[in-house]
Amino acid sequence: MLFRTSDTFLPQLLPSPDACDPDQAISCRLVHRWTGNDDLAELATWVLGKPLAILVLILLGLLVRWVVQRVIDRTVDRLANGTNGDHVRRRVRARTMGSLLKSIVTTVIVFVVLVMVIAELDYPIAPLLASAGVVGLAIGFGAQSLVKDYISGVFMIFEDQYGVGDVVDLGEATGTIEAVGLRVTRLRDVNGTVWYVRNGEILRVGNMSQNWARTVLDIGVSYRADLDKVRRVLQEVAHELWEDPAFAGLIIEEPEVWGVEALAADAVTVRVTLKTAPMEQWKVAREMRERIKDRFDAEGIEIPFPQRVVWHRNDAAPSDGPPPNS
């Protein structure tokens, strides 16, 4: 008869009471049922059950991280596309906070998955968590620079010193912010080089794209040029650029000609300024230089070039007089 319940057959169907604990992997019970061998059942737990469980935990952690980051991205997009306040600055802050939240979420998920993996390997978690405070305190004293990086990163983000997309000067590196984390800020300079700057090492921040910017042009002209005419031409060129529909919204105030800025060996420097929208100062400056060059050519205003005065000494000349010029 196939289904017998005799005392001689029942132990062959059921695992030994000591072979597999109730909380052990199902592979232990299956292997013991198939083979009836306690050692193989225990080995299956470590060879099949635990690696499979760890893999499932890792995949689950990656899935949770992906879902949470998608939620953060959608929330950031919704905040950045609002209608109130400074749209540009709000978008920068939203992207920065999104980058920070992603960094925090990744750290938390990695820690939780690591603890669950340790628990799966049958190591006691309670003593580990209890000692984590002591170890963390010791690490805090031993790795003060790391703690400094995190604290500095938090304050810089919440004080809105800079954000993703800003063009900043951090002292050692200047470029566009690509990512802001709790420990490291990543930026790319104009040559394409990516710089990783520890937040604790940032002593000053020069933000070139916050609220508004200014184009400052120092134009050199010849000493023979009529300065009144030069100022008038520069004012007209700047005003025409301000009224150009292609630059509507980029120049936010009437341009100004501040006047003579410096007297050099071969040029008189005249300064003209234009207040612009954030990160538009370079585009405005390039256009202004082109228009000034064309207008100076049309008006006959000479852009200076290096000049040298050559004196020929005449040995017959009186020693106390100036050398004759030829």
C-alpha cells in the first residue's frame, strides 16, 4: 500500500526533529526529506539556502532603492516645476535636495540589508547593535575629518550655498556642480575635468549663478581716441543689445559705462557693465565683444596694440640733455 502510516515508514517521510530547526531554510527540510541524511540537510542550508536568501535580500534592497529614487525624482520634478517664487533657484534647490535624499536613502538601505544579511548568517544582531554606539563613538573620534565632511555638507545644503547646476568657485576647483552629497561635492570644470571636493575642505564658496550675475568688460582703446566718443559708442552698443529681442530677459537692467578703469602703457581701459540673469553673463559678454569690435571698426576707434619707442643715442650729444629722438 502506498500511503502507510506504520511506525517503520513514517520516520522516512518526516525530517528528524533535530535535523532542521523551524526557522531554518526550506532547503534543509527538502534535502532531509529526499535523502534522510542530517548532514546533507545541514549542508544544503549553507550551500543553497543561505546564499539564495542573501541574494533575495540584495535584490530586494536594490528594488526598494530604485522605487524610492523614482519617487524622489518625481517629487523633485513637481517641486521644480511649480509656479511660485524664483523658478530657477527653486529648480536648483530641488535638484540638490533630491541628490541629498538619494544619498541618504542609499546609505540607509545598505545598512538595513547588511544587518539582515548578518542575521541570515546566524550571527547575533543584538550585541552588534549594542556595540555599534561604542564603535561609532570611537570612529567619530578617530575619523573627525569624515564627521566634519558630513556636518559641513548638511549646512551647505540647507543654507543654499550652492546647488546642482550652479557654477561655483571652491578655491581648488571651479566649474558646474553635478552632484551634492553629504561627504563629497562633484563638479566639472570648463575643460571637462571632474573634481571631487570633500565638503569639510571647502572654506569658501563663490557662487556665480545665484539670483543674478554681471558682465564686466574692460575695453582698451588707443590714447589718441576720443574718450567721450568711446563712452557714447559703448553705451549705444550695450543699449542696443539690451533691447534686442533675442536677449530679452537675459539683461535685466539698463547697461552702464563706468568710465576709465585703468591707464596702461599702451591703452586706456574703459569699463562697461551689464546686469544679467544667472549663468548668462558669459553669453552676453561674447556678444558684446563682437558688437563692440564691429562698431569700433565702423567708427574708426582704434583698438590698441603693443607699441615701442626707440631712442638712438648720439655720442656727440651733451651728456646732461635728453637723447635725441629719431
